[in-house]
Amino acid sequence: MLLNQQIHGFLERSSWIRKMFEAGMELKKRYGEDNVFDLSLGNPDLPPPPSVQKALEEITKEAGSPYVFGYMPNAGVPSTREKLSRYISREQGVEVASSHVMITCGAAGALNCLFRCILEKGDKVVCIAPYFVEYAFYLSNHGGEPLVVQSREDFSLDIDAIKNSLEPSVRAVIINSPNNPTGQVYTAEELRALGEVMEEFSKATGRRLFLISDEPYRFLSYDGIEIPSVFDCYKDSIVVSSFSKNISLAGERIGYVALNPQMEGAEELMNGLIFANRILGYVNAPIIGQKILERVLGDQVDVSVYERRREIMAQVLKDAGYSFIMPKGGFYFFPRSPIRDEIKFIRILQEERILAVPGSGFGRASHFRLCFSVPEKVIEGSARGFKRAMERI
């Protein structure tokens, strides 16, 4: 075998996204781009806010200066890091110093740095299902394992189930709110209850637990819902996020990790994170992306576009008779499959030229994920196919 067993197994487990991509290419060749409705990939399609172009023009004018694109401290460009800390402080409602913030290669880079620092081989991290599939792969990079705990039927946190799952090998709990793939937003009451459970476990066992909040969709909530801060709910909490979605800089891979200023030993952890950021291979987030970020922090894409798309997608599913929970944030729906075997149903949707992702890939079978970060005509065009698929069932 050319690949080692671990990577070979990972490829098998993560093949659904690849399969959807390949199926989409084949369908588009056969029927044409406008006749295939790809709702499988979470690729933000809105243009960046106008301030991004202005920032690029300013950066271009600086290009003749020495060291303008040179090496930087491993925590990030100091001026960008300082402005980012002020931005995070406003967002989280807690004063966060620049010394508690590190700029990373996206949220993925932040999580890998964090896991490299806090995990010993065999340590487990509680992942709330449905969860972002890459978490398990990031954990395995550093000897960790996911401990999967199901959320409730409405995708809210099952605090009792989390409490019962805690064991001596658990090192952290990771949450994602607004959630990919469900669109659920965890309330302040849920987070406080979670914090209390973790604090109780830590005191009883002497095992320090970290609460990791993955927040790339924080900017995108609906119906006036506010996203509470984990910093208010648990002392040993950490926020990771990126600017892929809110300013459409996905390809620049600009993210960060921010530590709760109340955390004991935060300086030691940050020193470890900065070292990990240097040795894991990607070294620093791209400097052009950091310089853009410094100039555009506080701006974002037009979220009203996503609001309209959410309403259209909801109507399409309602009219076709699907059962779903309205997403409170993000840009995904996670409907229940009309048959238990959602993979079989995904294939039926493909025959109707609709691409979706099975829920088993996110740890919750009998569901499927739809992404509405696509043009409205794609969502509207899928309506007949969704109806025909349901009629066939």
C-alpha cells in the first residue's frame, strides 16, 4: 500500500465531499452548469466588501518599500495583532490584550496549534454532533481522539449527556456556534451550564479542561439572535475563528486564536501556541492577508443576501414536504432525510441533479446538509427536483 493505514482510512471516511465534487463535475458536463444545483460545498460566494479593494491598492503602493513583505513575529504582524485584539474585545464583550491573541492560517491553523499544545497521546476532546468533520482529523494529527456526544433533537446542547461523557482522558470540549452543519446557536444559559459542568469536573478530578469555541459564523445570525461569549461562561475558554466568511477572504487563510484573559497561565499557553505556529509547517498566516485585515476590520459582506437565501431555501423545503429546523445562523440547512438511509436519498437527489452531503459525515445519520451560499437561482432551480425526490419516496 502506498499510503499509510491512517491516511488511507481518513480518505475513505472523508470521501463524501470528494464524491459530491466529482458527481457535480460529471452532471454539469452532461446537463450543463445551469441545470445542476450544487448545494454541497460551503464556499462563500459573495464578493469582499469594497474596503478590501481599497486596502489592496494601499498595499500595492507600499510594495517598493524594504521588508514590507518580510518575515514577521510568529504571533502575527504586531499592528494587525493589536487591532485584532480590540476587535475581539468588542465582539466578545471582554477586554482581550494583544498578548492573548495570535494570528493563524485560518481557524484550522488555530485548532492545530492548540491541539499540538494541549494534547498528550490518547487524550480525548468532546465533539458535539453534528460537528465539523475535520475536527477528528485535526485531533489525530496530535495524538488526540474525538469523543462524540450527540446534541438534542433540536441540535441544542445536551448538558447531561456531556456531563456523563466526561472521563479522565478528556482534555477539552469543542463547540461550534453558529453550527456547521445545523445552523444552531447555543444560548448563554446553555454555555453557562456547560461551564459549570466542566468546572465541577475539573475541581473533582484535578484535570484541567479547556472549552474551545469555533466561531467563523459568529457574524451571521438571524432574527435578532445574539451570539453569547464563552469568555463570560468559563475561565479556561478559548476562541478560534477566521475571516473566510464575513469578509470573503477564504483563500487568504486568515484566522486567530484568542485566550480568555481570566485564564491562569494564559501567557504560558500563548508561548506554546506561538512556538507551534512556527513548527507545524505553515509558519505564519499570509502577510498580505494580515495587512488587508488590519485595514478592513469591522467591515463585512452584505448579510441581507444570506437572509434572503435562507428564506428561499426554507420555502423550497417546506413546499416539498421536508422536515427541518430553521437555522439560526450560518449558511446551512440540515433537514431530516425522508428515509432512514440518507446516503440512498442523497443518490436520489443526485438523479434530480441536486448535490447535498449526507449527515453521517457530520456524526448524525438520517439527515443531510444543504449549503445556501449559492446564487438564488440555484436554490430556486432546485425546487422541482426536491419535490420529485420526495414524490419518489
